Amino acid sequence: MGRGDGSGRRVSDADADDTGTRILHVDMDAFYAAVEVLDDPTLAGKPLIVGGVEGRGVVSSASYEARRFGVRSAMNMSQALRLCPSAIVVPPHFERYLALSRQVMDLFQEVTPLVEPLSIDEAFLDVSGARRLWGSPAVIARSLRARVRERTGLTCSIGVAPTKHVAKIASTMSKPDGLLIVSEPEMAAFLASLPVRALWGVGPKAAEALEGRGIRLVADILAAPRAVIERALGAAGGARVWELAHGHDPRGVDTARVEKSVGHEETFLVDVTDVTVLRSELRRLGDNVASRLRRGGWEAATIALKLRYADFTTVSRSLTLPEPTNVGQRIGEVAIGLLAQLPLDQPVRLIGVRGEKLRAGGGFAALWDDDEDWRRVDDALDGARARFGRGAVTRASVLGPRRDVDALPTSPRPSHD
């Protein structure tokens, strides 16, 4: 099984059999870091970390050169720099990543309308209906990799398989800049050779439960009674892993896949004790969440607050609204109300706002709209930002020195406007 640093990479030969395949999983290689190298070629071949520049933030992405030192996404920056002292750290530029993501997703749509984006840098494609126009799945995958590189200057890795599950495993194994094809006749042997940790839904705890019973490879799952797997993982989890180990994955590519939530969070440069500052930051984060909701055509029925104290204790609170919203003022007010429920007996390291339980916006308007004035303000802000850039207009209350090291959207996905 390939690892996140590119070691153990496995790719298919030019004449690899693609019998029975129809699903492509396309994953951009170290996307944020690759975009930074694209914009500054002097960074090529060097250990590069994208994230908070002051050592207080977390790693958003790392080049493969940095990953070979053990650096991983979501790792604390201070730990990453201890592992790789020679790393070059650059701040994230999310709007640039989003723009390139849209280019890549548009390329996928040129091949097939059956595209399921999973995040800003990966997607499933069902190419079963594109054979007559573009060729076999293997031919399509090779052509798509070349097209992505030609149009964007970036590389991607692609897994080709009969099912989504196996296609995703294959793309991971082929990274970076690779193509791995698993045909239907080869799929059973391919799965049997994998460690159990490679299966979807088998995290560290589940893997320990299986390995504690001597079940280390998928082949061991196949040899064990189903009841043993279900006792180790629970009825539902055991049944799912059993099916995947046997190559059963009925999930199709879902072009209407709905983002479950939209959030922004930030780690402060210096731990914050001033509640006025926290309230101001919540208004800014609420505006960011609202803007993303509107761009995606969504409203949030639930607003959640996340808070991490200086001792790394993390707490959250949420409130379900009488009516869903994508109004920045409303989201900020709810977040501030949730903040009031939490003790501020120590400094705050991280804060975040999230909109959950999303539904399509633009439903029937209420007879009286308490947020009508604020909706007009949001409309004006959206227009100004579209014309002059996202950083051109903000609240007066959040003006001043930057307090965060890496205020990136959480689970970012490209919008489809």
C-alpha cells in the first residue's frame, strides 16, 4: 500500500487491462503545495509546508519532500518544523486554490456529466457513458491526466476500477502523478493483498480491533466468519467492511451530493482573552460562512461554534434556528450567543463557526422578514466583492492587525456557480 509520502507508489503499465471498469477517482497531488510551487517555481523540489507562518497554526498541505520527514496535513506547525527544520513555510491562498479547483472540475465535466466532487481537489467520475466518445476508461484516464497538466500545470493521480471504493484505494496507491487500473478480474486478488487499514471505514481503532484478533490483511477478513468481523466492529460496521472486502460496493456517482456543512475556523497568532475580540472574530467568520452558503445556493438550519482553549481542550455548542439562514449578521449573532454559554476562564487558541443541516436556498419568503435589511447589505457586499475582490470589503469592527495564522474554510469544496 502506498504511503502519503509517495513511497510504495504503484502504477499500471501502458497496456493494463481495464475490463469491467467504469469509475475514476481523480485526486490532485499535494494540491495546496503544488499550487504554491506553480506560482513560485523556485519552491520546486524543496520541502514545502502550507499553513500558519508563526508556528501556532496547523499544516494545511505539505509537498512530498516534506512528507518524507513525517509532515502531515492537520499536524501542529511546531511539530512539523521539528520533524523538518529545513522546510519552507508559506501562508495559504485559498482563493487561488479555489480558482484552480474550478478549472479542474470543469475539465472533468468536459469528459462526463457524472461527476461527484468530494472536496476541493478530488472527485469521482463515472465514464461508462463516455466510451463511445472518448474511449475505454484507461484511455480516458490517461487523456484526463494529460489534459489537467496541460491546462493547469498541476499533476493528478487517478484510480480506475469497477467500484468507487477500489478506485479511491487505487488512486491513493498511485500517488504522486500516477495511474493505477484495477480490472474486474483482478479486483478480488487486489483487495485480498491489502492491509485492513486500507478499507474505507477502517480507522485506527477498528484496525486495532481486527489486528488484535490476528486479522491484518483483507485476505484474513475473507477467511474469517462474518460473525467474527461483526463482533470486532459492531453489526453495522462489520457488515460494511465485510461487503467491501468482498468487492461489493453498490454506490454510484452522485452528481447531486450535498455538502453537509460549511465552516470557517482560525488559530490565533496569540491566545485571546478579550471577549470583545472573540465577538469581532465571530462576526467575521459568520460573514465568511454566510458568503459561502450564498455562493453555493444553501441556507443553514443549525449554527455551530467551536472553541479550543490554550490547553487544547476543545468544546462546541450549536443552535437550530426557527428558519434556515445564509445572512451573515444572523449567523454572527447566533455564534456570539453560543459563545456566551461557554466559560472563558482561560485564553482561547482557536475559534470556528459552522453552518449545518443545509438546504437549498430561495424557498418561499416569510410574510415578515426580520433580516430583510441585512439581506440587502449582504447583496451589496457580494456585488462589491465580486467586482473588487474578496478582501476589498469587510466590517469596520474587524479592521486592524491580523489575528489569525490560518483562517481557512473547513472541508472546503468548490461551488458550482
